[in-house]
Amino acid sequence: MSMFKSFYCIDNNNNQSKGGNLVNMQSRLEVEELDYLTKNFHLSIKPLPYSTDCIRSVDLLDGKKCASYLDELSSVLRSPSRMITASQFSKRYAFLTLTTGLYAMTMYNKGLDLGIENSLLESSVTHNKSWSTRICAPDLHVTEPAAGKRDEWRNETIRNLFAGHLAKLWRSISETANIPVAILWENTAVRLYSLYEKRMEEGANSQENKRIQEDFEYLISKAPGTVFGETDNPMEKFYFPACMTSSANQPVRIRKTCCFYYKVSANESYCSTCPKVVKKHE
């Protein structure tokens, strides 16, 4: 039986210009930029054939559709509960959306419209029963900051991605799967930290390094909670210096919440940053 079979719907008519005088609307992704985002973060601007399993991201705001999606995914992941499935899903979804949008913002100085109404989640199960996904944005709009307006543009780019997309989805999933929203936000934060502390630094030039430092600092310490759709900044809440532990051979940032990866891992292995591992070795 095909996964997520009930959700084949895509709207290509939302093609509105946004941003006012904060942005230069005459912008696009270069071929090599789109190629990098496609290969590394699984971004697509063209939907796969009609028979592909897919769901509009906005449909996951509907409790019944969200529950149906998570329950079908539970069987694929061999997850023992909807809550544990929701945690694994949020990690993957944050990777697909957050890393794509923030990488483009910082490394290319370009904003991608990955609004929840413009995003389509395409899924498949590979021959070895693993879950494969990509995010499709059929009406992808690209912006660049107007001269002297990068801070304001960055704020709106982050707001659209977090408050306008992830925060809405996390609230829906939290209610549907009875999972603390703090777990979903820490799953998100872990992806953000890794993106800025590891991936972006690879081959970055001096101008890019400056943006990496400035954008990361803004995201984890200066951005108000409102741009994330929250009262407080959730990226700041989970950030603290990495430290040495008896269970790791290099400094790690131990999580405050458990993502329950060990519940779906084939060998019941724990994440290297799992707080439960630290407690076992204390």
C-alpha cells in the first residue's frame, strides 16, 4: 500500500510579490546554488510524478491529516508510538526546511520563500525500507536585501521560516502526537547549530564567514522570540558551550531533552548528545 496516499494536492497559484522595500525582488538562484541545495538539502522546485507519495505541509496543520500521516510513518519507521514518530519526523523536516532556508540566507545572501503554503513534502520508502524525503517548493520566490536593509530583510526571512512555518507545524504536531513542543524545538536547534558550526564553515570566504558569525549570533542570542513564533527565543534556550563527557571523545553539547532515536534505531543506539547516556555514566 502506498504511503500517504490520500494527500495529492498542490496549488501553483500563490505567486504574490512580498517584502516591500526591504528586498530586491529581481533575484534568482544561480544554477550552482540550486544544485547545491538540491544535492545537500534535498530541495526541489519541480514535483515528482503524480504517483509520488506527497502531502502539502499546510495539510499537517489539520489534526486528522497530521495523525494519519504520523501513524503511517510509524509503520515505516517501526516506531512504537506516534510521539516517538513525531520526534523523528521533526528532525528530518527541520533539516529539509531550516537548513535549506538558512544556508541560502547566509551563504548566498538570498531569501527563499519556503512558506508552509508553498511547501510540499515528498516521501518514499527505499528498497531497504528506509524513509526518503525531499521538500518541494513549486512557486519558489527568491529575494535579496536592498542596500542597507540586510538586518530587516534577515529578520523577515527568519520570521517567515520559523513563525510562519515551523512554529505552526510544531504546535500541530505537539497537540496531535502529545509530544512536548520543547523536544521539537530542540530537534530544530540541533540542526541549526550543526549548520552554522560545521557545514557552513567548509570553504567559506571572508565575506561569508562574517555573515556566518553575524547570522548565527543573531539566531542564538539576539533574535526576539516573536520571529520564531514563540514568547522566548528557542534557539537561545538550548545553546550552551560544548563540554567533555565520559561517553564522548570530543566536546559535545548535551541535549536537554531526549529525541527518542534509540526507540527506532536498529541496534537501540543512543545519540552522542543524549542526556540519558550522560546520566548512565555519572
